[in-house]
Amino acid sequence: MNGRGIKLVKVLGIQVSIDYTWFIIFAIFAWSLAYGYFPFTLPGLGPGTYVIMGVVSALLLFACVLIHEISHSYTANRLGLDIREITLFIFGGVAQLTREPEDAKTELKIAIAGPAASLVLAILFWIGARAVSGETYPVLNSILGYLALINVVLLVFNMIPGFPLDGGRVFRALWWLKTGDLNRATRVASDIGKGFALFLIVAGFMQIFVGNFIGGLWFVLIGVFVRQAAESGYQQVVVKRALEGLKVRDIMSAPVITLSEDKTVSEAVEDYFFKHHHASYPVTSNGHVSGLLTLGNVRSIEREKWPRTRVGEVMERLGPEDSLNPDDNALDALTRMTGNNHIGRFPVLKKGELVGIISRRDIMKMLEFRTGLEK
């Protein structure tokens, strides 16, 4: 498991994970199929059969979404982008991009790869439904027919020109191709996406008020998801573009104030926290960084114990994943730091020697400066 979800398998070298919220949406989706869609389209079967049909169809939908997202990621990797992981939801996924496409044509090719896969799946399931007799195999025929329909729905839905939907990415690529301004193209596509999300939410509540609870609930859930994704997608582009080309060495602070493990907590408070006003300090032992003393560590010790408690007893022990190299990409550093909630500052080591220190605040300040100058 990781901070974003549960890791499943690697496909074509890409790590596939599912978000924790997937289980909730999956349960709702399977339930709506078992007690709504299939009893309406294929009446006369037992409750157990409908439940099995709902679960199987929801799982196969998940497989279709996986193929859709893998198509995006595989195309991106073939075009030179390095996508290492995708996190899936029931209706889509989020790729962990190390960098944005460098040109609009690359963006366009990546954007249309997913819808093309959904179109192929829709055709294959339609052919399967036509080939299987509805009288002899009604359950299989109904499932195949549903999967053909839902892939068409996903295709049409994803091609709506609002970011982060595929249609929004196509729109962004075309706008980018015309104007040469990726940030502006992303902002326009994101605004359209948020507008479409608002329409879905309002339409969903109207459906609920007139008695269509299940349909209305889906509209609201999808609308909320699209709105959040549209805003976060735009922010991610802004961050990636602002930090593009920056290394840790460009942002880190040096020289670094350190303290040794054998100092007492009282000495650390009086000689370091009160004097230099930092929230944490690297701790050294035999000339090497061994940990980080934070205000949280100090607060965890009763004040009367400070004079007899050594820093080495309360500090955060650091592993290889808790330090950075001066040549690390600033965006990669921010990603690692965001996923590590208990450490706010990372020591920067070169061949094991401490050469600087960097915090999330340092990166965010640099981000604020660069985005402010671009306006």
C-alpha cells in the first residue's frame, strides 16, 4: 500500500494502483446494476443471479477502464514521457507524470489513445453480444450488451471538452497548438471542466428531487469528481511548469546548522530552537547525518525531563528515502516530501556529506515567486 492507494500489478512496466475510494464506488455501482439496471433490462431472474451479474459487470468495467488508462500511459511512454504509475478510480485514472508533454502534438496523441481503446472495446463487446444468443445465454448476452453500451457512454463522456477528461485534453492540445500557451490552454479547458461538473451536480440534485435517487446520485458523484480533478489538474500543470528545470541545489539552504546526538533536549531548545528559529535540525553522529530533531519530538518529552534526555533518544531516525541529492529534480523532491508527512525538512547529501537542507516551504516559496512572475 501507499499514500494514494493499493498497488496491484505492473502492466507494460507501469505500476497499477487503485484508490481507496474505488471500493465504495465499486460497491455502489455493483448494487445499482444488480437491483436497478439488470432487473429492468432482463426481468424474471433470481436475486442471486442479478448480484453476480452486477459484480461481474462492475469488475469488467474496471478492466475496461484499466485498458483505457494503460493505452494513455503506453502511448505516453512510447512518445518519451516516463509514466511509472497510474492510480485507478472506477471511471478513470490518474497517471503519475514526471513531466508534461513538450508539444501539443504529443499531448494530442496521448489524449486520443484512451478513447480509441474504448471505441475498440465497445465494438468487440457489441460483436460478442450479437454473436451470443439472447435466448440461449441471456445472462452472458445481457452482460456483453451492457459492456458495449457502457464503453460507448465512457467514450462520449470522456470526449466532453473539459479538463481533465480526454476531450478536455484534446481541446487543450488544439488550443495549445494554436496559441503556444500551455498554461492558458489548461486554464480554459479546466474552466470548461468545472462548468460541466457544476452542470452534472445541479442535474443530479434535480433528478433526486423528482425521485430518481440512483441516477441523481451518480450525476452528483461524477460531478464532484470531475470538478476536483479539473482544479487539481490545472494546479499540477502550474506546479510542473513552474518547477521545470529546477534542481534541489537551486532551492536548498546552505550551510546547515546541525547538532549532535549527545546534546540534551534542553541544550537543543536553548541553543538552537530559541536562537535560530528553525522548526527542525539535522542531527549528526560521527560526522554523518543520523536523524532530524523537530519541535514535535521536543513536545513529546515532558519539560522536566529535558535536561537528562539526549537528542539521540527522541529524534526522527532518517533512512535513505529521507534525504535528497543536490541534482534531484525539484518536482520529484516535492512529490517525495508531500508523501512524507512526519518530516518537514530533508537533508541534502552528496556522497554522504551534508551540503544543504530543503523544506516544502522552500519549494512553495520558489513556486510562488515563479508563478507570480509569469502572470
